[in-house]
Amino acid sequence: MKTPPIVSLQEWEAARQQLLVEEKELTRARDALAAKRRRLPWLAVEKKYEFDGPEGKAGLLDLFAGRRQLIVYRAFFEPGVFGWPDHACRGCSMVADHVGHLAHLNARDTTLVFASRAPQPDIERVKARMGWTTPWYTITDEFDTDFGVDEWHGTNAFIRDGDGVFRTYFINARGDEALGSTWSYLDMTALGRQETWEDSPEGYPQGPPYEWWNWHDEYGDAEPAPEWLHQTSRGPRRRPE
């Protein structure tokens, strides 16, 4: 193994500062990409889909759990998949292990769920074994085929307007590797992080960064969303470095 040179603290800091320039360029490029996602056209979901869930039958609209946005990760856990019936596939299991606390997504009016073809009793058994808490539904129709996840994992983002549901984005293959944190999930949605520094279309909900953050047990499901979440911010745009 050919290792890099051993240098002094000053030389190491100079090299780090040089690389930091490129890292900040990458961060801003990622922000710009998310801004383009927020401007993509929406695709109306006209077909009715039905899932099995912990509480029985559920339509796609039900998966939103009353929130405005929905993210659905298609996980492979079903007969014929390696690991069945004791485990979901290794890659999908790693994705499940990486999911952050859902309270932070919920605070942004966004719901995350997983979906597979395994029956609910098997899903609940594996969730308990692995310590997963993400809502997990059973696909019962052509949802996986229609949304490009019948043969490979992938993550679809949706938004609703009343009872109307629209597909807004799709990430699969190695793109799924970056998902798991609250930020990565919000960056793939139509509304983004909903903070004033973001480059979003006119009228999108935005509020001050940092101020909405809370301990995951302090958001309170019964508390109404702050008023600014449903308004356009006219304040100064401050962009985190």
C-alpha cells in the first residue's frame, strides 16, 4: 500500500484548505441540482393503487398519512429474493439501517414509507428483528412495474394537491446510496428543505433555516404546522455554508 506523504500540521492544513474549495463547489452544485428538481414538471398519477398495510388496505393517497409529500422506497423482501424469509435483500436492508429519525421528515410535511411484495406478517416480523420503524407496505398490484421498481430498487417522490397525487422525482441504482438522512430525502422532493436560502419557485413554502429543528421527541404530532410553512417567505435568503 503506497501511502501519502507525512507532513507538518501547517502543510496538512494547507492541503485540506485547498481541497475544501472543491468540496464547497460540490455542495453548491448539489444545491443547484436540488433547485432544478424543484422545477421539474409533475406527472399526474391517474391510476388507483392498493397496498396492504398494518391497518389493512390502503391506497396511494393513504400512504401520505395526511402530509403533503410522500417518498416511497421499493425494498426487495419477498419470495425469490436472497435472504427470504429471514431477511430482506442485503442492499435494501442497508438502506433501511441508514434511515434517520422520521420525526424530522414529518416536520417538513413529508412521509417516508417502504414497499415490498412480502405479506404484512413477514414484514412485521423482519422489522421487529432488525429494529426498523419505517412504515412498510405490501405491493398488491402493478405499482412496482409502473414506477420503475419491479426489477431493481428505487425511490419515488410524490406530492398531493387535495386528492390529486403527482409523481415529482425518481432516484435509483447508485443514487439510492446517498439517501438516508433527512436532508438527502428532502432534497429529492418537490418542496425541498423549505428554507429561505433555497432557490425555489415563487410561492413555495419557506421559513428560516435552523429554527424549525427540534429534538425528535419534541415536535409533537398534534401541534399545527407553523404559519410560514404555508406561505412564501419575503425575508432575506441566508445560505448555510
